[in-house]
Amino acid sequence: MSPADHLDAETSALRALLDVLQQEQVVLAAGDVDEHAGLLEHKASRVAELSQLANDRHRALGRQGFPASEAGMLHWLALSPDCTRAEWDVLMSLAREAHEANRINGLLLGQLQVRNRQALAALGLGSSSGLYGASGQAELALQPARAALVSG
């Protein structure tokens, strides 16, 4: 098996991940938490697929005496046909695009978290310690509502 055997599959899988990341960007910008939760499974599945394909490529590199890494792939590519290098360049371009989309999504998610914290604060709910509990969820303490003074 050649390290290039699955470059097409990796490219397709990366395009599919990029589609999910772009969908994620839209729902995060809209603040649609439920839709975002549904996308997380798709995103995880695409990442797992990409990881498996990269592992297969690394094993193929190792069987041919190259380091089982991206550096090994670059060394192998230096000895390969130009068309293979072009495929690799497309894959790396898509990887950079996916990385940037994921970075933007992280920023959007951070903004959504800030809005949620502000909404909780406005409802009189505050973080008890800013720490996470055993469940992995933020510990929130219900603060009693202040009695309103009614004057007649």
C-alpha cells in the first residue's frame, strides 16, 4: 500500500468536516444551541474518520521505511510524482481552512457562553465558585431573589 492510496479519501473526509464546521459556524452565530449539539456527533465522526485515514497513511509510510509522521510524508513526497504532491497540497490547504473555521467556531462558542453567563446573572443565578463539579458541569448556586419593596 502506498501512502498516497487514501489521499482522495482524506480529502473527501476533510471536505465533509469543513462542511460540518461551516454549518456549526452558522448555528453558533444564530445562538442555536440545540442544533449545535446535533452537529457535535457529526463533527466527532468526521474527525475520527480523518484520524483513521492518517493512521493508515502513517503505517504505509513506516512500511516503506519513512517516519510515520507528517515529516515522513513530506520526505516520501519529495521522491514521488508531482501529481501526488498536488493532491497533498490540496489536502493541506483544506486542513488549514478547517483549522481556521474551527478557531472561529471556538470564538463564537466563547461569545455564546458569555451571553449565557450574562443571562444567568440577570436571572439571579451565579456561579458559586467558578469551578466544575464532579459531573463536569459548572456548579451554579441559586441565589434567593431579593424581596421587592412595594410602596403604596
